[in-house]
Amino acid sequence: MHKGIEEITLNTWPAEQSVLLEGWILRSSSGYTKRANSVNPLYGSTGQQGELEVQEKIRLAEQYYAAAGLSSVFKITPFTQPADLDGRLAGQGYEKVEPSSVRTLDLQELPAPSGRYEVLIQEELAGAWLEAFAGLSGLSVADQDTLRRMLASSMLKQGYALLLKDGIPAACGLGVLQHGYIGLYDICTAAAFRRQGMAEEILLSLLHWARNRGAAHSFLQVVLANSGASALYDKLGFKEIYQYWYRVKSRV
């Protein structure tokens, strides 16, 4: 089941380009987010004669990202193939960064949103949501364009949540549905409005939206260093199912 969640994350957070390399999935999206610009070595080779050695696959992956003007990044999960890849990369100078937690929550018994705030959820990407997210997260114009292309290319059901405080966007979030799950992304609150329950309101609103559209489970990914977000997810009942991290090799 857990590897299935990892597969769903590849779909709910789409990349602009995905290239297969004997079981490894090389994703690129103009450098916006490591999720969409990394090698996902989820599958091993089939054992057929003539297959590439692991070191040759690493070299070809590095070539791919160098041609795109990007650093080589590998996402390391409990499902990584081969199992010793993390150690191999460490031995070749790849730095371990952003250890993160994948957490899930069943949607059978959800508390209702408080109703203290006005939350709007649209099912198509609108300029108002993207503008609000860019303002709240400090997204550059180039990254806004990349994010727009990534999200607009997806055929999955999406929910774009915007929380208004006195008519002003104060928090936002994104939910994407697949196979009975909602993946939660880009939960962001303006600095001036933090610790006022807005992120929780966004989350609960998206979870109810998803359940009303047939979802039974949710998942999210949080960097372990983000203690504030982790505390909120604990409060809502999210449980960790595995951890992952990235191995990054800077361009020379």
C-alpha cells in the first residue's frame, strides 16, 4: 500500500517531463520543487541481459539533469531500487537534504471546519489562487509560470482552496484526488495571520471537499524540520507511514 502512495504522489504533483530509465523515473519541471525535478528510483531492472549497471544509470541521470541545467537529485524512499542506492550516492558526494515524513489520515470521522473564516474551493486553476499563493510563498514569476503549466496539464480532479480574512487572501491550499485519496499540497498562511487556525480551516475544508467527491483517505508530505506543521497534522490525526529524503549533487 505504501509504495502505491508513492506512485500516487507522482501523479498528483505532476512534472512537466518524465523520462523512464530502466525502472527509474526522471522528472523535470524547470527546477521548481525537488518533487518534480528528481530521480524516483522506484523500480529495479528486470534482470534481462544487456541491462545497464547501476553506476551507468547514475551517470545517465546526471547527464539528463545537466542538459536541463539542473542539479542531480534523487528521492530516496523505503522502496528505492536498488536498496543500496542511498549509500552509493553518499559515497559519490551526494548530500542528504530535507528528510521528510509521509502521513495519512482516513476521512471517516472528520471534525467540521470551524466556520470562522470564509473558504472558497474552486476546481480549476484561477489567476486569483495562483496570485495569492505566489504572494504568500514568495514565488518568483518564473516559478509561477512553471507551476501553472504543471497544474494545468493534470487531468486529475483538483481543489484550489482560498481563505479570506476581511476579503483579503490570508491562506491557501491545494488538494488533488486519485484512487480514493486526496493529496494535500501548498498549505500556506500569511505571516501576519499565523497561529489563528487558518491552516487547520483550509485543511478541513479540503478534506470535506474530497470526501464529498468520494475520497476515503488523505496523504501529505512534511519536512521533519517543520515542527509547526507537524504539530497541526498530529492534532488532526495524521499518522506517519514512512520517511524519505533527497540526495543532491551540485553542478560543478
